[in-house]
Amino acid sequence: MPAKDQSMSLIVIVAVMTLCSDSAYGAGDPKPTNDLPNPYQTIAPWGDLPEGGTWGALNAVAIDNDGESVWVANRCGANPDIPPGESPFAYDSCAGSTVAPVMKFDSSGKLLKSFGAGLFIFPHKIHVDADGNIWVVDGRSANARERKKKPDEEPKGHVVVKFSPDGKVLLTIGTAGVGGNPPKALTEPTSVVTGPNGDLFIAEGHSGQYPGAGPDSVARISKFTKDGKFVKSFGRWGAAPGEFKTPHDIALDSQGRLFVADRGNMRIQILDQDGAFIAEWVQFSRPSGIYIRDDMIYVADSESNGLPFAAHPGWKRGIRIGSLKDGRVLYRIPDPLEMEGTSAAEGLAVDAKGNVYGGEVGPRQLVKHIK
């Protein structure tokens, strides 16, 4: 066989092997990946708040480009008014608060700066781009209870805001307080990630996993240029490849592939940057958060075996850690609280030393897992 033909054959074989490796985990009903080692020691809570400050629910955690400082956006302090059995989604918020929810900590937990007071209702995810700018997702607008309590408050929510590292607003995607379709509006944005060329990918549709959701529910990824010009949206509500039921988080790997936490479908979907389906992974359980660093993938499952609509029989919550190269799950940091509803980490980030930071919604705290 000529050398050129041999080279082409080798490329085809490698491509097929890679696709099969990615897809194999998506077939059938996999055995739960629960009984795995945990090589981490946990500090909970972690991070020094100002005197008198309290954590609100938080799932927005990111690592600064220095590799060690930690950015978070929390929901402005614990809300004591949540009736028993009610969802924190409707009660934990920054509505009417003067607390600055965007905070930067050094590696020892010392608070270095904070900003963003009065700008958000429901901070949901946070992202640091290659230039060190901070992107914060505001997942919803004020609900009826919040509007009644603060009728004169400016419209907020359904937006993604870009800040300079010092807290100056540089760009806003969406229209504050208005849910809708790009280019002018977003609907329940959940997460944002930036590509190597600065393109933005915004996941939308937080409610797609809840009872009553259906084909008319928003469940998509919207793509923008780095200066905020709308390019396209892809995806819709459903369970087929390229469809979502609450795309709760999104990350990019070194190959430029999008990893989407398709939480309601209990899978990670791997897509190209135009939305074409590549593979699905189900071995990381019900994903609420995804973080990728150094060819490792970190996935937070905060809902399995919680509320009835989130039931995932046999699977335990926690942070699963695996190889990005073959999808194998290697470790699990167990959920420390087996409680109803959302527990432990929904969002997570990993520093250059491999320490894992979890933003916990149920316990309302930031936690550090030391490697």
C-alpha cells in the first residue's frame, strides 16, 4: 500500500476509535459510578466573608487566570424566609439586596475584592475569559413575590454581564428583566463560556427539566461574537442528540469541543461549535456543573436521588472526576449531605494545583477539596 494510503487509513482508524470511545458510554443503562476513591480532604465552609456576612446559595465558581485566585457569585446572603418544602430557586436571590455578589478570594480564602451590588437577581454561573474579564450569568428576572416586595426596583435578570477585573461593566448580552430570543433577549441563561477567538456560547433554559416543561420550553445554546453580535442558536427541548432538558452548564476542551451538562437528560453532550452532535456521556450521572482542566473533567451531580423529578435510581450525588481522553470516571468526592432537594456542589472550579472548589446551593457555602 502506498505511504499516502497508509497514512489515510491510519487517520480513519484513529477517528473511528475516538468516536467509539466517546459514544460507548452513551449506550444502554450503565452501572452507577459510585464506589470510587476520594483522594481529597475537604474544608467546609471555605472563604472569609466580611464581618456579619453570610453565604447565599451559590453555584457560580471560577478560577482566575493566575491559576489560584477564586471568583464566585453568590445570591447575596442566606434567605431566612423560605417556607418549608419550597424551592430555593424562587426565594434565594439578590432582589432588593445591597450586597456585592461577585467576589474574588486569594488561595488562602482572603477576600480581595467584591462588586456587582444591585445588578443581579439570580447569579447562576461565572466565567473568566482569556483576558481576565469576568462574565456573570443572571438566570431569571424578579418573580411576583419579589416585585411586590420591591415594586420600584429596576428590571434585572435574563442577561449575561461582562466585567473588567475591577468590576466595570463592559458588555451586557440580553435585555434586563425580559425573557426572549436572541439577538435582543435571552431566556433563563444558565452558563457562559468563551472560545479561543473570543466567541461566546451561552446556555439557555433553566426550567426545561421541571414538571410541565415541553416542546415549547427554551433549551438551547446561543453563539455570539466576542463583541456581542449574535451568530446563531442551536438545540431545542427534547431527549434526542442535540436536544436538551436544562442545559445547566457548558465548558470547552482544548480541542474546542463543547461539553454541555444536559441535566434533565442525565447526560453530558459533546458538540462542535456549530452544534453538531459528537457524543454523549452518561457515566458522570446527573450533571449540574462541568469544569475542564489538564485533560481531566470534573462533574458535579447535585440532584440524583433528590426531588422526584430528579430521581436517578442507584446513583449517588457528588463530584465525579475522570479522564477527558477516554471518559473513564476515576474518583468521586461524595456529597456530604444526603438531604432532599439540591445538595452540595452545583458549580465547581479547579485550580492549577488540582484543588477543587464547590459552590453549594443547598448548604449555602463555598467548599475547598484539597488534593
